[in-house]
Amino acid sequence: MRPYLFALSLAAALAAGAAQAQPTTVVVRARALDAKFIGTHVGGAQVTLTDARTGKTLASGKIEGATGDTPKLMVQPAARNAPLADADTARFTAQLDITEPTLVRAVVRAPAGMEASSTLWVLPGRNIEGDGWVLSFPGLIVEPSAVVGADRKAMVHAKVALMCGCPIEPKGLWDAANYTVSAELTRKGAEPVRFPLAYAGTKSEFAAPTPTPLAPGAYRLRIIATDATTPNAGVADTDLVVK
């Protein structure tokens, strides 16, 4: 074959290969274990899609939107393959230009430092829509705080919620009676002070005073929350200074 004919053939082959790239839609969602979808209410979740074999980043963005239909997700019996998400349910939508089957890795970073990852074969032109690619997030969001009074006792508070921000309350869908919340105050050279927190009368709020006055110094406050019915748990630390 003459050189110029070979060059033309090669160019045509490359053009044909490039033409095979097809925009492929991939919808990614994050759902809290035993709860609803993670979305804007808790700050969303960051998504990165990469080629699992090469490490190349294919798309990135944020899951945003609503937590979903409560009756459909938490009350009605789930029928196999029945859609759970609606048009408003939180999601990240990526458009991937791929020319061949690609093993894609999704890494999703949610609130409270939680992360989940999964891999999935994505084929050119085979859109992943509807409920999409759903990653599950066990855990609880815990936000601790404390105020020291003149008597050197501290009133310790903790806001505890599901990863979707869904509230915990007595006799609610997430019953406060199923959750154990405790506090631990540690100070260098002293025995830890541990005590339980009780539901404080407001959704997701737990509180209790320290059992005794605290000696002056710098403390580390740790809140631990667990659910008796699922693996869900959360831990958060903050600093506390007693003068």
C-alpha cells in the first residue's frame, strides 16, 4: 500500500473509532441506612467517578436535592424493582463519553466524614437512570456542644440524626427509645467522666448535665450515639475548657 493511502486508511479508522464514543448518562444517589436519601438538607454529598483500571477521573460533582418520599421509602412495603426516587430526589447526574465497556468506580463522600465506594460496568449508550446507582451509608450525624455554668457543671448537648438528616423523636419513624447517646469527658491525668444523655424534648436533641462539677482545665468531649436496631452509629469530638 502506498504511504499516503495507508495514512488515509489510518485516519479513517481513527475517525471511525472516535465516532463510536457515546454520551452515557449515569445517575448516582446516596441513601442512609434505614432511612432516606442524602441531599441538600445535610449539605449534599461529593461524588467522583473514575475509570477503575486507569484511575482517570471521568466526572465529579455533588448530590443535591430532596430526601425523597417518606411514605414510599419508610412506610409502604417495597415491591421489587419499584422506583423509589422521584424527580425531586437528590442525585448527581454525569454524562460520560466512553467508547468501550468501562469499569467505573464511584466514591461518595457524605457528611460526618463518611465515605462509600462501589464499582460498576458502564456500557456506551446504556444509560443508568431512574433510581440510578445507589450507594448505602450506615451511620449517624452527631453534633456535640457544651456550656459550663458558674457551678463548673457543664450542660452537654448532642444533635443526633440519620445520615439524611432524618429526625429522631419518641414514637417517630426513628424512635428515640431505640437510640443510646452517651458523653465522655477526658482530661490529661484524670479519670474519664462518662454519663448518658437523654432525649431533650426537641427532635434529634439529647442532653444532660455532668454528674459533678468539673475541675479547671482543658477537656475533650466525645459523644457516642448508637441505634439498637441497626448498625448505625456516630461519634464526634469537641474541645471544652473549664476555667
